[in-house]
Amino acid sequence: YRKSEIFRDIEALASYFQNDLGLKQGDVYTVFMPTTVQSIIAFYALNSIGVIVNMLHPLMSTDYLKEQLEAVHAKGVMILDLLSKDHVDTINNSGLPCIVCRSSDYSNGIKKFGTKIGEGLIKGLFPKFKKATYYKDALNYDKKPVFSTNNVDESAVYLNGGGTTGKSKTIKL
């Protein structure tokens, strides 16, 4: 993967967030993902348009996900298909748009089984979200995003502590 492709994907995803989801500076978007190419690209895409990224550990409970989506007034959520099964109802009930990432987004390994067969198997294995877009589809934007100039005093990311001393706390960076 080349640097130019990473920048292209950041710009395309930023455009999707702005033009399709209507996100703007100061909004909050939840990335409920492990550290993957998609989550890193989403982080930079969201920050480039002034959106605060609410990073949540993908193994947190569905109750915690619901609580966090409400607490930060999230405008959407990104999730990995392999970890989505327990969270479909929570995300659907929230009414939020969802980007579903697949491990095959940046892998050509699925082609050895045949693209149509492999993609059909993956889609059939996972539950359906009401308002979902697959990550690869969100990258099909060619309109240029309007980048934001963030104030150094504004939050760029919310990290959530593990709650080792009690209830988990949101850290604003």
C-alpha cells in the first residue's frame, strides 16, 4: 500500500463523511474498531474535516457502546464485520448510520476463492444493519472535501479509559 493511496482513501472517506453523512466541524463520530487500516484512515479523514473521533475498544459490551453513543451524541459508528454480531440491534436501535468494514477491504486474499463467491459468503455470514454502508463503497467519492482548520483548544479525539478504578472515563484530547 503506497502513501498516495492512503491519502486518496483519507480524502475519499472525508468526502463521504461530509457529503453523504453531512458531518461538520464539532460533530462526533464513533470508531468501534480494532487498530486496522480502516480505523486509521477514518481517524485522519474525520479529523481533517474537524469531526471529533470517539475511539471505543471493539470488545466493549453492547451496553457500553449504547451508553457511549448517547453520551457523546455520536452521528454515526464504524464497526468491523467480524465483531459486529452482538452490536447490530444496538446500532439499529440508535438510528445511526454505520460503516461496516471487512477484513477483505485491503486484502486480495478473497480473490483466490472467486470474488463473487467470497463476497457472497462474507455478506451471508453477518447480520444486516438498517443504515449501513460498506467501507469500500464509502471510498467511491471523488468530490473534494472541505478541510477544516482546527483550533488547538478543540478536542480531536475521545479515548475511553478501561475503568480500572471504577466507571470508565472519557478522555478528551
